[in-house]
Amino acid sequence: MSEHGFNPGDPFGFFAQMWKNTASGAPNPFMPPLTEEEIDRKLAELKTVEQWLTMQVNLLQMTEKTLELQKAGLAALRQGLEPHEGGHGG
């Protein structure tokens, strides 16, 4: 075990040490205390990311629909170019 209590042979040692520190009143490095202004800023950032992701999903769906229409158009074109069975008979 190292001087900081981390043992590479124990994959959960880091988390155990983190929870011990949290329980003892030490600040959690993954969730620092936030002020109301910081929370508002983080919410605004998250909403911006959400809007960007929504736009990306919409673009992806539009691309899918465009490719489906192209596929259907190619299938219709191929069907129109195929010779018809039976001919004019005679």
C-alpha cells in the first residue's frame, strides 16, 4: 500500500478512501459545494448542451429520412428500367 492509501491490487480502494474522506467531513472532489450562481450557470450550460444534442438528433433523423427516400427512389428507378415479363405476346 502506498503512503496515500492506494493499493493497485485493490480496484475499489480508491473509492473506499474517497467515501471515508466524505464521511469524515472532507469535501467531495466530485461534487464541490455550489453557490446559487454556480448552479444557475451549470443549468444554463446543461440546457445549451441539451439544445445542441436535440439539434444533432434532428439532423440525424433528417439524414436517415433522406437516405430512405433515396433508397426508395433508386428501387423505383430500377423497377421502371427492368424489362417486363411476357412481352406483347403473339
